[in-house]
Amino acid sequence: MHNICLIGDILVDVTLKNKDEDLKMRLGGISHSARALWAISSSYSLGYISPKYLDTRIHDFFDHYNSPKLIKIAETLNAPNVILIEEAREIGNQGYELILREDNNYEYIDFESPGCDSFLITSGQYDISRILKKTGTTPVSLELANICIEDFVALNFKFKNIYISTSSEIFQKHIENNNFNFENFALLFKGFCEKLVFKENRGGTRLYDFNKNEVHQISSQTKPIQHSVGVGDVFNAIFESEIHKKIDENLALASFIAMEYASTTYPKNFKISVEQLLNIPINELVNLEGTILNWEHRKNINIYIAAPDFDYVDTSLIDSLEKSLLYHNFSPRRPVRENGQMKEDDTLQQKQQFYYEDINLLNECCIVICVLLYNDPGTLVEIGIASEKQIPVLLYDPYNIAKNCMLTHSCTIVTNNMDEIICETFIKSSKICKT
């Protein structure tokens, strides 16, 4: 197990209050990775960046997490290192907002590199090149979050591992102008790292090993999610620790521990779950089936949204669902938007045309998601047709309307939680892509 020095910002994560969740604050940034290393009882240290007002709280906090060596490498000026999080579960875009990000400035502090086996740097607005000059011959890995490809290339550094996710700036810019192909994407990093770790949210993780020109892939693990903030950082820290000898084993363990981190915000509960995982033979974790759904395959998953999507109805929940599906690269289809809205005085032939066009659209789809805003007859009929065709129907019932067993038993899932709908969409889509 490697002794890792974590480098990066320590932030205050503020998850905003909404109708389902209370406001929650906790230390974030590299604190997420630190919790993972504490949970596996690993030795570690931190080279942290924060405003002065957080220093005492940071030291007090880490007294409860194995008292790692703490080295302040820069002081944040003109900004509080507070990040607002609109939506914690990453149902869709999480709406991160770093307060006063435009005013951020840093006063760098000369420091001596701690004794460690490797550095794990999480990118931020600070000058990474300054940090790299202090690392000597010790291997360095980098999480690419909000750094652009030009700034990354300008570092001119050979990293051990590079971690990148579908929400990163480099990935999002890349897919604006390119049809995504993993091997082609990985080539952007050839010569800059030994391994590229590509985290695909709930769709699993792919790794490109440049030394052997091999691709590895591990599934994601699904259980009820409490939050997704810092889950990727936990994955990075566990994989970086190299508890096991084989890549697939370390990927599997990282995936399972990341799942446990997403399922609770209570550190002691997280540590207990991790300790239980560490007692399971690693080959069993590797062989346990989860969800694999490559980013590029999701576009082929047409999803029919059955709902009263009319101009006289508040469609904000339908809009939210569509945005979430698009965020994860699925293809939502809204029949009223595509085929038009029927009027009461339309002719019989016009109404028949609407019917046939909607049925044709439904036949093009492999999943139906119903948004039950009220007992709309058209929506209920579409559920019945899809069920008869054995198309999976996921029922999003925000107002807990669904009571009739003919309705509820026509659906794969009935829930008032959109996160569960998105999870089930991944699971069903993964199975569809296997067939």
C-alpha cells in the first residue's frame, strides 16, 4: 500500500437546501481523497491550499483522521474556498459554483517535499508547475478537473496516472468537435502519462495502459446514492494506493469503495463499510457484475418520455428529466415536441396522424420513462402499449399518484426519486447494449 501525498485545494462544500435535502457543509477538495486513505488505514500526507481562516479547522479536522502530516503549500487570497453545490447526486449537471472564483489569487509558500511513495495532485486554479518542481523523482499522478488541454500540455511533464471524468473540461471540449472514441481520446495523453483512467460516471471506468497498449474496464457498482461529491476523488486515492498487484483488482476495489462513499455522508459508516469490503477476496469483487455503459453507446439509447408535455401544463419536471438524460449522453425523445400537439378541433385524419407518428416514435425507443404529473389518459395508454411490447417502462411518480396495480405492475420501477430513475436507466441500458 503506497504512502501518498495529496496535493490540492481544501474547500468548504456547501450542498444547498432543496425540497428533498437539508443544507449540508463539510470539508471538500482533497479531503475526500483523505477520507478514503483514512478508511483503508493508509499512511498519507497533505500539501494543501486554503485561506488562512480555515487553517485551525483543517488541523482540528485531520486530528480525527490519523493525524497526517499537513503542509500548507499556498494561501488562497481574495476568495473563501467555498463551493456551492446545487444538486449533490449528479442526476444531471451538479451546478457547482466556486464563490469569487474570478478573484482567486495565491501566495505560494516554500515547502519541503514530504517522504512519500507518490503524489496525487487534484487540479485547481493554482499553478501546478510550481508544485511539480518540488516533487523530484517521486512519481506524480494528476486528476484533471477544470484544466484545459493547452494548460495541461504546457506542463510538459510525464505523469504516472492521469484521472479524467466525463464532467472534466478537457473531455467536454473534446466531444464538442469529435465523435467520441476512447482509443483516439487516449492518444491525446500519449507521452504525458503511463496510464489514463477515464471515469464514466455510473457507466464504469476504462483505463488505457500506454506501456502495454492495453485497455482495461471495470463496471460501476449501483446502490442508493446519497451524494456524488468527491466520489471520483475517492476512486483516485484507492487506485493510486495500489493495494493489489493487478490493474483490474485495483480498479474493482476503487469502484466498490467509491460506491460506499456515495452511499453515506457519515465517515464512520463509510470506514466500517470499507473494512468489510477489504475482508472480501479481491477476485470476488472483480467478478461481481455491475453496470458498464460506455459514453459513446449511450447516444444509441432512444428513450421515449411519456408525459402530458402540453403547453398548458407545467413541464418543469419533464424538462429536468430531459436535461439529466442529455447530460449523461442518452437520447430522450419527447413526442409532443417532435410530432406536435393535437388540438381538440383537429380532424379525425389529423388525430390519426398524431397517433401513428407517436406510435412510430415509441417503436424507435428501447426504454420508456413516464412522468406521471396527473392521470393523463394518453400517458397511461402509452405505458400499456410499451408494456405489451416488452419495452422497459420506468415510472417517475413525483406526487405518488400511482396506486392501481395494473399501472404499477406494468412498470419496471415506480419511484418519486429522479435519481433512482437515472440509475435504472443506466442498468437497463447496460443490459440492452449487451444483447
